[in-house]
Amino acid sequence: MAGRLAGKTAIITGGAGGCGAAAARLFVREGAKLGIIDRDPARGQALADELGAEFAAADVADGAQVEAAVAKLIKANGPANVLFNHAGTIIIKPFLECTEAEWDWLMAVNVKSMFLVTKAVLPGMIASGGGSIVCTASISANAATPLEVIYNTTKAACLMFARSIAVEFRDRGIRCNAVSPGFIATPHGLSEVKQLQALGVDASAEAIAVQQGRMCEPEEVAQAALFLSSDESSFVSGTELRVDNCFTAV
């Protein structure tokens, strides 16, 4: 099907690279008017120029920057009726070596960011008749992975955030779901694998093949986000779509 987001206005956070960029390209191909938010102005602007989209630079863990970025995109494109809360990162290290500052930082980037961006976008989405919010969680929200205690905790919070938004705003035309990928073949995902292996975790290609068959491609995560963003999922809200090829099914 073509034009699955025709007539829709979308915002993607963390949209300059990896799964965010894959989603940006896919959403535009499917007809969305797109705004990208990312902390990397060079890559973000280059992708926006390529796609004919709008770009706003922001650290999504900073409230003032988020407010300014969302205002810029709304001024250019109008209120969003699709929001893909994708921005996030990871810390991989033994729990007892993690610092309070690292806990606060990852909670801010992965969880507080969704609070800030959703709060900035939601009023316009409600006023324009409703919409769909998709939040990137992870299989780590359900299957704890070693040396990633802070990351696992943030992703579980992202999952509950999506479910809670769905419940509170269902009667105002808002759907909210989470997409939870396994290991992904992006620079972020490949770095995770490399760091885990360096710390003695078996994250080899053979081990990943046993867990999920192969590495997930960013376009496959983007397709899941597209489904949850489109009207094809009109009765799907408050749930999690795991893009992990059975990793968490066994």
C-alpha cells in the first residue's frame, strides 16, 4: 500500500540516523509531512534537505530546547498527528561501576525526553482531532540483559509511559504504543554488541542467531513504527509491538 500516512503530519525524535532516519525516509515515502528533531544539526539538516522535511536541533532531555524545537516544527508544518518518540541511547557497564550521574543522564535522555516531547506535542494533536504516538522501548524492557541495568530500567519506563498515555488520552482520540526491537544493525546496535563482547558477554553473530535469527535491520523497525502510526492500527493502543524475531518468545 502507498500513501499510508497521506495527509498526516509527523515528528520523529532522534531522526537523523539509524532507525530514526529509516523511519523518516519511510514516513515521507508514505505521504507524511515530516519534522525531525535531533541533537546532530549537520546530519539532521542534511536528511531534512534530502527528504524535503523540516529540521529542529535539540537535546530532547532539555525542556527549553524541546519547546523551541516543537514550536518551530509546528510553525512550519502545523500540529503533528503522528509522533515517533525514538531518541535514546545506552550505557553498558557493570552495575557497581555505574554512577549517579550516569543514572540521571540516561533516565533524562531515554525517559524524560518522552515526557517533554509528548507534553509539547500532545495539546496540538488533541486540538486537531487526535493522532498516534509511538515510543521506542526495547526487548530489554522485558528480558533483562547483563551489564545494562540502567538501560533496561529506562526502557521498561518507556514501555509503561506509552501504556499510560494510551489509557489517559484514549477518549481524546489519542493512540499510544511502543515498538520494542531486539539487536539492530545500526551504528548504535553494532556498538552495543561490540561493548558487550569486550566485557565478556557472548553477543557473537552465532549467539544472536540463536536468540533472534539475525540482526534486525533499521527498516524493519521503521515498518513497525509505520504500522502503529497509520490508520491501519486504528484499534491498537496501549500495547507493545516486539520486533525481535522470537527473542522474547522462548
